[in-house]
Amino acid sequence: MQGSRDAVPEQQNYECPREQGPPQQHSTGWNPNGQQAEDTRNANTTLTIDLQSFKKPGEKTYTQRSRLFVGNLPAGVTEQEVENLFSKYGKPAEIFVNKERGFGFVRLETRILAEIAKAELDDYTFKGRQLRVRFATHGAALAVKNLPQFVSNELLEEAFSTFGQLERAIVIVDDRGRPMGKGIVEFTSKAAARKALERCAEGAFLLTAYPRPVTVEPMEQLEEDEGQPERVINKNQHFHKEREQPPRFAQPGTFEYEYAMRWKALLDMEKQQQEQVDRNMREAREKLESEMVAAQHEHQVMLMRQDLLRRQEELRRMEEQHNLEMQKRKQAELRQEEERRRRSEEAARRQQEAFPDNVRISLYHQGPGMGMNRSYMGGSALSTGPMNMADVEKPLMHEHFPMEQPGGDTMLGNVPAFPRGPSTPSDFGLNKRRGY
């Protein structure tokens, strides 16, 4: 292992001295508490680490991915001692120690810092015990399968953030960057992961317009970096029995060759059956996709037909409403016309009732040439029209009854006699009174 194996000095602004090369177990260089002696520390080269340079832009901090499992801890170790051990890699956010079973958990700020701590402290001797440092199992991680082709990391995170807060969402691609239809989502809590697992198992969770639901399973935790070193294998009697023979090819005609070939035939049969299952699944998938395309086309046609019927029904309702409004308008116009006619008749009737009085008043004030005239003597009314001159020239009433008598007596009393003279047309005419 490369890197520092020395003890952790006091934390000062996340800067720490690091020893170049693996730590050496010297009798004078290390004390029983696993701390380096002062003379040895001063002899080492000092390297300053800027912890901010180990943080990616936009990276979330103190996630489950930066959580370390620390095993084979010495008996009676305290959380403060574990914190001092990891303090050179930043301030831990979580420290848990099980003193009885000798293990604990430490959560650092970023994944890179956790990887550095794992590389330097794994197999590190602390108080006489060799530590075992591994990444802790992520209990809130889920594997998402059957992803559509055009799903990105951002879309995957947006989709599963409805179940709870996420730490990471990744779409797995091959070495050429092509999506493999699988992904990983990591929640901050197990409750959110359990909710997503149950909801996706009960229903059909779709991420795009393509109606193919995703499948969600608990993620299988694999250790692909360290694997299984020789030092961690339990060397019991079965270990020694199996290790009796070194790696080799089986010789034909031997017992091990016969059963090795039978195992090989069984594995080939499993492989063929798996390939047949894959072909059947691929054919079924293609068939389902073709049926889905045809059904989707029919569904779109049905939706268009329903939309057309809806529009026709809406147009019919609009026409009925328009006709109803036109009828109401016509009825209103008829009522207005009837009201105007009634008012006109009422006005005419009132005018006819008031007409005789108006006629009498107008006849009294009418002058010559009007329809009704009185005689020039104030007598009865005379009819209009041409009159005979004989009638005009007839003698007046005082000509038949002389008004002047001998002795000055007259019929009218002592009224002086009117001058007499022949009546001429200039003195008397039609509708003219005699001048006095």
C-alpha cells in the first residue's frame, strides 16, 4: 500500500503533514497508542493538502458514498480516537463505534477523500491491530432497469425525486457511451428508497412517452476495487484441503478430468438455455413493440374521432344557442313593434276623443273663406259656396219693416235712422257685413 500510515496530527485548517512511503514499525518511532514519536515526525517531509481541491463542482457532500466501514478496531477505542484518526481527511460528519464487536462507521465530506482515507488506512496498524477499511454498504440504493433510450441522469433524478431526496442518479452506459437500459438511484434515507420500491412494484412508472415501465430492485452491493485479498481469507482446514493442489489443467483419463468435463457440459447447457431465453425474450419484446405501435396508432385514430365528434357536438350546441338567441331577438323586436303600435293607437284614440272641442274652438276663430261663416247681421250660419246675386240683392229686413215712422217713432225706439241708399255690390257682398 502506498501513502501515509502515520498517526493523525492535530487538525489545523485541514492541513496536515504526511509521511512519504508506508509506515515502518520501529520500536522508537511508534508508541503503544499508535502515535508516531516526535523525533520521527520531524524527520518526515511535510505535504500540505488543500481539501477543497478534492471536491468536484456541484458535488453533494457527506453522502452515503463517502461512508466508510472500519473493522478490527482495538478494544476500548473511543469515538474521539477514531475522529483523530480520520481528522486529516476533513471533519467527519458521522462517527459510530461498536466497542464490543470492534467496528465503526465514519462519514467524510466527499467520495475522493473517503477513497484516500481508505487507501491509506486499510491494513494500517492502530494500537497493535491491523484496521480493515471498506466502503459501507449503501442501504438506500436501488437498481433501475428497463430504461428507455433517451433517459438522462437529470431526467432520472427528476423522476425519482418524487419519492424523496436523492444523493445520486446515474444512467449506466457502455465503453462507447451508449445507454444499457440500466441505472442507479441513491436516496438519502431508507424510507424514501422503500417507498420508491413499493410504488414502482405496485404500479407502472413511466419516464417518457414510450409506454414501457421501469423496474426497480434493491441494488446488489459489489466490491470491485479490492476484491478478496489473501490476507482476509479464513485459513481453516477446508482452506488447506482445497489448496493442496496448485492451478493446473486436468489430464485426460483422470477422475478430475471426467467430472471437470461434466461440469463444463452443464455450464454449456446453462449458457445455451440462457441464450434461448434471451432470444425468446427478444422476440417477445419485438412483438410487443409492434403490437404497441399498431395499438397506439388505433388509439390516436380513436382519439381523433372522439375529438371530431366532440367538436361536432360543440358546433351543434353553438348553432342551437345562436338560433335560440335569434328567436329571442325576434321576439323582442316583435314586442317592441307591438308596443310602438299600441302607443300609436293610444295616441290616435286620445286625439280623436279630444277632436270635437278642438273643432269648435277652431271654427270660432276661423276667418273668411273657411268652411262655416255667420251672416253679416249676426244671424244664423250660412252655407259656404257661391251665392246668387238675387239673394244678395234682396231687400233687408228693415226694408220690409220700415224702422222710421212719422213723428220720429221707430220700432227700435229713439235710434236715429240709418241713411238709406241703394245697395251696391261694393257695400254688400258675399260674407260681408254692412258698414255702419
